[in-house]
Amino acid sequence: MAKEIGTIGVMTSGGDSPGMNAAIRAVARACSYYNVKCIGFYRGYQGMIENDYCEMNARSVRNIISSGGTILKSARSDDFRTAEGRKKAADNLKEIGVDAMILIGGDGTFRGGKLFSEEHGISVIGVPGTIDNDIAGTNFTIGYDTALNTVVEAIDKIRDTASSHDRLFFVEVMGRDAGFIALNSGVGAGAEEILIPEEDLGLDRLLESLKRSKRSGKTSSIVVVSEGDKIGKNVYELADYVTENLPNYDVRVTVLGHMQRGGTPTCFDRTLASRLCVRAVELLLDGEKNVMVGLINNKITFTNFEEGLKEDHGINKELLRISDILSV
């Protein structure tokens, strides 16, 4: 028989992503709908350890669906990496009567939640919130769509300057271990070349691609570079290499950085966050635990943490092929 759930806790952890507030709102309002108490913890796992929380209801989350960032804030917790820290968090949850937790974040958040549940028996449900879209068990993560639109808008503006001055721009986007943002924004913005961690295209290919662009009559080019790309040590080294080998190019570098994490979430991210978090609350009430909710083929599904964390959410090779065709 499933344990009766009277109080659900919610937190955001890891890097912030647009749509996290929509997710918090959905948890609080779903709890209110099902007559369950909701507790929000500030600064992720650190807030659980320090007992830094607030009681949430349907009215306390009004007007946050359109806001970027997270009202519960986010932080990485070294204390939670220790057994003592996790025990302190568990003791705090038991003291205030929290029966289960909804964890909004990425794979690091889920690994911590899985270990926490195994050690202390707390039921947890993971909701994927990260702009990198690098979580198995879902086609899309909360914040990814907004980040893509932010990047495409920025590249569109950079292309205006590139065209006006006949320049080559290297545009670095986020994605230390995954190239989803670079690949999809590169195709969407019409980049001449896209460099991602999953595909080591090599310096020779990059040079040949840029030479081919020149021969075809292009006077300016955009190269989108994921920050985890393995061709060079960093985007500035790549730019220097091209300048040395193709002196006819006027090369510039733009690093978009943390602007990709902020901003008003798109309708897609707001809707995704709402769907995932309502389902997360319902799963807990149905006695489910230690799973991550996700969206597969537009249907809400859930994946066991064990399976989800070891699967590889692979890059779409078809988009690489399309990018090559369209960059002629």
C-alpha cells in the first residue's frame, strides 16, 4: 500500500533555466488542488540542510509563470555531497513533516536525489530543468526552448554586423558536454559551420569549409561553437588559428555566456513545466518514487532514475547532415 503523502517539498538545483518558476507554480497549485501541503526550499539541497524554507500555496506563486530564473533560487551544495550533510537534510525534512520531494534540475540534481532516497527513504521525483537538453528520458528539458530562441535572436543580430563588415564571427554558446544548443541554433540561424563536443570535425575541415564559403561568394560567415567543442582549447584559440591560416578573413569572437539562461520563458517551456510538474505531484500521490518525468513524443512519461542516468541522450546526426547541405 502506498504511503500517504501529506506534504510535498520542492526545490530548484544546479544552473537556473527559464521555466523553473512555471514549474514551481505548477507544483504549488497541483498540491493545492489535491489538498496537499507544499514546502519550497531555497537554494536547492543547501536549503534543505539549513532548513531554509517557506510554505507555498496557490496564491503565493501568482504572476511568476512569465518570470525567468527561480524564486526559490539555486545553488550547488558541497555539504550535501557528504553523508553528514544528507543526514542533516533528512532529519530536517522529517522534523517539518515533508513526506516527498520534487527536484527540479539536471543530472547532478537527480544523482543527489537518488542517493538521498536510497540512504534515507525519502520519495523523490525528478523534473528535468536545464537549458542543455542533455537528460535522457525526455525529448525536451525545461528552459531549452527559451535558450534556443535567445541564441538564434543573438546570432541574427550578429549576422547583421558580420554582413555589414564582411567578417567571420565565432559565436560561442553554452554546452560543455552536449551540443544541442549549438546544433539546433546553428541550423536555425543558418550558420556556415557548427562545432560540438560530440563530433570532432578537426581544424582542417574547418579551414576547408571556410575556404569553400569564400569560393562560393560569401563575404561573411557565422561559426557556432559549443563551449565544450574539442577542436581547440577555446573559441579564442580557434579564432587565432583561422586568422593565421586564412588572413583574408576579418575574424571576431562573441561569447553569449549566461544571457542564455535568463529571460522570459517561451510558451513551450511554460507549458512543458506545467505538464511535467502536475504529473510529478500526481505520481507521488500514486505511490511512485525515484523516477524522472519527461516528455516523449508529446506524451508525459516517467523513467527510473537508474535507467535515465546511465542512458545517453544522443545528438541528432540528421541535423548535422542538413547543416552541411544548407551551408553551401
